[in-house]
Amino acid sequence: MPNLDNPQYPPDTTSMQYGTFEFKFENNYPMPKVSWGLERARTEPGDLLSDEITIKLDGIIAISGVNTVDVGELITSAKNLQNNIFNNDGKLFNFTFASVPMVTGYATVKDLTFSENDNYWTNYINYSLELAIPQTGSGSYLIDPDGPNYNLTNCEDTYNFKETERKYQDPYSVGEQKPIYELTRNISATAKAYANAKSGSLIFAKHWVYHREKEYPLIDLFPSEDYKLFNRKRNIDFSETDGRYSISDNFIVKDGEPWIYNNTIKAGYENTNFLRTISIDGEIEGLEPATGVYQPNLNSTTSRSGNLDISGMLPLQEYTKNDRSSIPGKTNLNVTKYENALSGYYKLITSNIFFNQALSYDGFSQNLISDNFNFGMFGNYKTKPLHAIPFSITEGLDPQKGRVSFSRTFNSRPTGLLQGSLFESLNLSDSKPKSLMTTVFVLGRRLGPLYYNPYGFDSNDQFVSGVGTRTVTFEAFFPKPTGLRKYKFPMEEINRIDTYLKLYAPPNYGSYITEDSQDLDLTDNKLTKTITWEYIKCNPNTF
């Protein structure tokens, strides 16, 4: 119990001040008992995180210069102490003994407690105050040992690499499924709150997380040229109360192209015409390369925890379309998922991957047709080659999800006459020549009228027939041009079809062309060619 009747005053050269508040008996706050020490926070392996000086003051509140204590005044002085301590939180604390500075620094309040005593606060009140002064030059060993202090109590930068259940089809190797991997990186920090920081411990933790990723970006830590990181998804979590801030990045890791290709291939044949069919239903999922570094808002704590998907249509950094300079070491990659999905689809088309896959599965469709079908009369159905141009094509584009879906069906229909045609049809119509006979009525003839050919016979004593007509019509559709600038219809193919159609000319003498027309439809990219002959034939009885 303190001796309030004969208080012991410290030397005049001894003082204690916290911001604008002085500990003096004349102010009802005698010099408290002081203890201080250096406290160090370390990681489990023993690496230094941060230093701080802890200060503990054990003192009393007493009314000076009076013999009878007013309890109300005593309570008011306790309230005044509390207000002054918190109003000066984060300001300079200075304890000087005999003109020698003992403890000095900007201190934050860790705890203030008013405790019970023997006289039940009748003439004095006990209190205990804990302060902390952060020490510079520590708390950054994972970034820069000589860098700024982040006052950390805990931090981590961990990685998790595993194979997922997802597989993707290697388009260049039929039937081969390759694994897709997942890489997760977690960076977190917990810091102590000091009032000289604008937003307390959360800002310290956020600063450390930001600088850790900036100095050690995962893109540089994963230098594989075969495997690359795609589709970064980020989870952000923080606690203002605990002073904790963390980010968790999740990546897709795969080799090869920046897209995932999967398909379903079906082999069969049509019951009506026994054309073999190979259907390929597939999807190309575009991937977004991991770019940029984490850039949090370091000036406020208004950010919210939750999930942030920074893959997809919007990249981390501003960029010009088709500019790859923002992707370190990967300038050959597109930026968005949809761009990569389209480029992958175009590459598979130009590389003729779909037709090659259809050829590899054609053996299954051939085996479905029996060798003994109709006693072998239709064996050619098994050996007819597949048509290289798909019988049908459907495509679905999803820019938001960065995906391209498609369906292509190949069959064994006859190949076309013209190179590059998508569809062809050939129609032949023929009205046969008729015999030119005339009837002559003979009165009284029981067998009826006489029949004879008034045009006579040819040099071979063959009856001459009437006029017949043969028409051949050919239609062909070609791929539509992407633009009409410098576009030229395949005239070489048009000239070539004349040779093919004239093979259908009537074989006997006496034929001549009455129509030779062609029509070009640039809207549908369609060619229509028609040739008509008129002809006669001797010995019409052979018809």
C-alpha cells in the first residue's frame, strides 16, 4: 500500500511523458513502476519476423494536496487518465531517469487495466498500462533484410501442386489422354497494430503480402517451357481485428497449347445407303496465361474478402489487343480465353486434325458392315474412302466462357468432281427418240392399217427415229469467301466441268447441243451448269 502521506518524489531530472500527457504527482498521477524489454517474433525455423520493445507501467491515481479524498474526483481522474492514454496512442513515449533517456519511441497501447485494491478505491486507484514500440529493420527477411519494418507476428508463402481428375485429349495423338495439374500458392501475414499507421495492423500485413509477391512472382518461380500457368483464380481473406491478410492463387498447369481439347467420336453407317459415318463432337476451352502481379489498395482497408476470378475476359493489366509484350517470356500467347479458344480451333482445322481423327476411327465403321452382306454384292461400301469435306458442320461460340463447341460428321459419299467443292449434285434427264411411223387405212383389210416410215432408211438400211432430248445439270457449292476483296471464283474448276459433262453426250451420231448455260451465284457461292442435246437414232426398235 503506497504511503500517500509521505510520498517519495523522483529526482527533478526524471520524467515520463506519453504524447502530451505527463506522469506527475501534482497531476494526480505519480511516477509509476516501469519495466521494459525486447520481444522478438520468429518463424518456426527461427527466422526473425519483427522486434518490439514492450513497456509495462504499474501505477496509482491519487489526489494530491488533500487530506479527505472525494471518491467522485478520484473516479474523474481515472477517466481522465484513460482518455489521455488513448488520445495519445501512437505518439512519442519518453522515460528519462537522471537526465539519461531510458526508453524512447512511438508507442501503441496494448492494454490498460484498472484493478481492485485493498481500500476499494476510497483514496487511490491501481492501474496497469502496457505499451509497445516497434523496432525498424525487421519483419522483412522474406523480401529484403534491409527493407521497411512490417511488424509481423506470422507470415507464410506456401505452395501445393497436385494432379487433378480432369484430363484433356491430345489432338495430335489419337486416344491419348493427358493430365491437368493444379498449383496453389498461399501468401499470408499477421501483423501487430501500431497507432502511427493509418489503418493499423491490416495495412502492415497487406504491405508485406504485396511486396512478397512483387519481389518473388510465381511466374518467375515456375520457369518450365513445357508447362505453363493458366487461369489464375484468387481468394482474398483478411481480418482487421486480427491484423491478418492473405491471398490464395490457384492455377491450371498444363503443357502444350493454351487450350483444352476434348471430344467424343462415334462410328457407324446409314441403313438406307450404307454410307459409313464418323461424328466428332468436341469442345475447345481457351485458357488465359497468368500475367501481372498482385496490386492491392495499400492506402485503405475498404477491400472485401471473398473470391476474385481474374481469368476470363479481363486480364490483370491493361493491354492492346494482340499485343503480347505484357506476358513475360510468353509473347506467342493470346491474352484472353476466347482468343486462345478461337486460335486453337483454327489451328485444328488448318492442320486437318478432324479428318485425320475420322480416318483413325473409320476401321470401326467398316467392321460394322458384314463381309457377307447380300452375298458380297455391296463389298465396296466397306472400302469406299471417306470424303475429306465434312457432310455437316455445326459450331457454337461462347465468348464469355472462352469456349468453342463443334460437331463435324464425315461420311463415305463419293468424292466430288471439282476440287474444293462442299456439295455437288448431278441430274440427267433423257426423253428417248420415237419411231416415225405413219398409218395407211386399207379398205377391207382384216389386219388393220398399214404402217411405214415415210422418211425411209439410212445407208445401213436402219429406220430413222424421231428427235430425242438429253439434259445434264450440275450444281456445286464452294466455301464462302470471308471477304470479296481480291476474291476470284475458281474459274479453272468451271472450265474443267465442261469436260466432265460432255462425257454424257448421246453416243450415236446425229446429236447437237441446243443449250449450254452456266450461272454463278456469289451470294451462296454456287455454280450451276446445264448442257442439253437433241439427237436422233436409227433402228429405234432397240430402244
